[in-house]
Amino acid sequence: MEKSGNVVEPAKKTLGRWRSFDVVDPTKAGFFWLSAFFVVYCARPEDWIPGLKLIPLAKITAVLAMWGLFASLGRSKRTFRDVPLEGRLLLAMIVLLFVSALLSPVWKGGAISQTIDFAKVYVAWILTFLLITTFDRLRKIIFIQTASVAVICVISIIKGHHQPRLEGVIGGIYSNPNDLAFAIVLTLPFALAFLTTTTSKLGKVLWMSGILVMLAALFLTASRAGFIDLVISGAVTMWHFGVRGRRHMLIAGVALVCVLLMALAGGKLYQRFAALSGDSATEASAYGSYEARRYLMQRAVEGIERYPVLGIGANNFTTYSGIWHEVHMTYLQICVEGGIPALILYLLFFRRGFKNLKILRRTPNLDQQTVLFVGALHSSLIGFAVGACFAPEAYQFFPYFAIAFTATLLQTVKEREEQLAAAPLPPPRKPRYLLETYANYRRADSATPLG
């Protein structure tokens, strides 16, 4: 048997050569439904396509993806034994959150419900690792996430151009303007990777338009945390794509676009930054928001001191805070709701993502596309690490997807190297005079000259 990519090929030896016959890929159905799940989660079609709210699309696609995976077990390239350490860390963290919910001193029912909802990320994570066995598949899944966020930005601007900060235009993970800005920042490096790698002129126009729309939507959210995150994540992205990739015009172009968009759509954002001093008459509520966030952080520290081991239960800080708000810092959020052990597992999990990228960056002979997407993943994770300091994103799936992408890309590169190492070397080319000698071996007549 031979393996090619993620397709097992039976081989037949004929006249000293191997002839391969393609068979149906056993993971094809599972990958199709995994792609559908990503479309449902990232694009939220039920929020802007009439009638779809009545159908539980996320549950249907997740169940069908799991069915496709189990139907291919024993015939696929990867098994559960191949799941890396970060997968086990995520599972341990979810189990700990369930224990925390069951023993919650605030609200057991709400914590259990939130943990069950969050546990879906593990299913998506495992399916991503086991079903995405080639770089082409990884690129397709990242494409779905990136294109979905671009579409969400277009719809948000069209439907909510009169809505302050685009709040509540789209539901779910995009309902809060800070969450929408966070998702945009995490996805922008991928959009730039697609813009850089596509060879189609139409593709370049579409990706440039998508990046412009995403940046415009980010400025319209007037999210201070999103803007700070954009500056830091964008600097890392420009280092990977512009400095290391020697695309200096790209740096100048992106800087010019950001300045123009800031001038055209950044008025609200400027007012919110000015309000931090408390002297702004135009946006006094922003200063109140700043003061409330400081109080919430102090309240979270008090909760950690009181419940250090198991916390108060997932999503229970809004009740515990006394003012019905989340703490606007992911690290404090996971610690106060899950306990210090959950925070340690959380940090170890994301550390593995950076470690995977470090190994990939040191891997020799990577093709240009892989190098660019490694840079995009690194920029996205930096964006998460920074943005998590300003937003409650402990249960948002995008950062967990990014870690899954690093794990599957590293595993794919390792499998590719193993295949190359196991491939038989081609026979050495014999000199012309040796071929003539072999042609006359044990023959009475003379050899016919070759050529």
C-alpha cells in the first residue's frame, strides 16, 4: 500500500514500475460537513438569511461531521492517538470547567449550560485536527473563516450604518462591537495571506476589497481595545509579510489605507480615546465605561482570592459582579470563573500554539505559501494574546481554531517529511557506455549502438 496526501492508494507492480489507482477518500464526507460547520459558525447565515433561524444548523453540521469522522476511522491517516498535547490540555480544561459548574457558589444551572455550549469547541477542534490532513484542506477552512468575517463586515455596514458602533446588527459572537473588532483583528492576517498568494487579478481585487471593508467595520465599531490590538497585530503581520517577505510597497499601501480610513471613519474612535481623560463632553459615557472596567477587574481579583481553586462557574461573573457586566480581560475571566488551575491549563494550551509555530518557522525547505500562512497564524495569535488583555473572549472559538490550525499544519509537515524520507530513491542513471555493454551481455552478436 502507498499513501498519497490523505488518500490511500493500492499499488500494483507491473514491469518493474508501480501503478496507482485512486480510491474514494474516506474522510471526504467528514471534511465536507466540517466545512459546513465553519460556514455556520463564522458566517452566521441564520442572522441575515430569512427562515434559517428555525433550523439548528450548527448542531446538524457538527453531528454530520462527527458521523463522517467515525465512518472513516481505521481507514484515515490520523487517529485519536495522534492528537497532540494541546488537544488533551483543552479537554482537561473543559472537564475542570464542568467540575467548577457543578460546585458553583453562584449559579450551577447557568454555569453548566455555558460549559456545555463551550464544550462544542473540543468537537470542532478534534475534527479539525483529524480531518484536515493536507495543506489544501487547511487553506480551504481558513478561507471559509476569512471570507465569512468579510461578509459579516459587509452586512454589518449595510444593515447597521445608522446603528451606534454596529452594536447588535449581527448576533452571537458579533453582537458586541468589541467582539466584532476582535474577530476582525484575528482574521485580517489571513486575508492578507490570501491577497499575497493569489495569482488571479480578480482574486486580488476581491481580497483588497475585503480587507478595506474589514478595516472600515473595525473603525466603525469604535473599539479602543480593537484598535490597540490592530496596531500590535498589524505590526507583527507587516514584519512577516513586508519586512521578511521584502514587500515594502505592501507596508506603505497598508499604512496609507489605515490613515485614510481613520480620517473617514475614525471620528467616533478618536472621541472614545479622548474620553479616557474624563474631560470629553462628546463621549462622557466612554469615561464611565473605563471606570466600570476598572471596578470589574478589582471585583474579579476579589473573586479569585475567595474561590481560587474552582472559581465561580462559567459565565457567572456577570451575576457576581453586582452590575451585570463581564470582566474585560480574558485571563481574569477564565481565572475567576474556572479557578487558577483552569487558567494554567488555558495558558499552557495557547503556549503550545506558539511552540508549534516556532517549530514550523525553523523547519527548512518550506514552500512560500506555507511560510506565509505560518506568519499569518503567528500574527493572529499575537493579536489574540494582546486582545485578551482588553476583552472577555474566553469562550470565543476563533482563538481555539487558530491553535488547531497550528497543530494540523505541523502534523501535515511532519507527515510530508516522513513520506519523503520513506520514498525509494530513483535508480542511478547509467553512463552510455555501460548501457551498450549491458546490451551485449551474453549475446553472440554485437550490440546495436544506442542512439
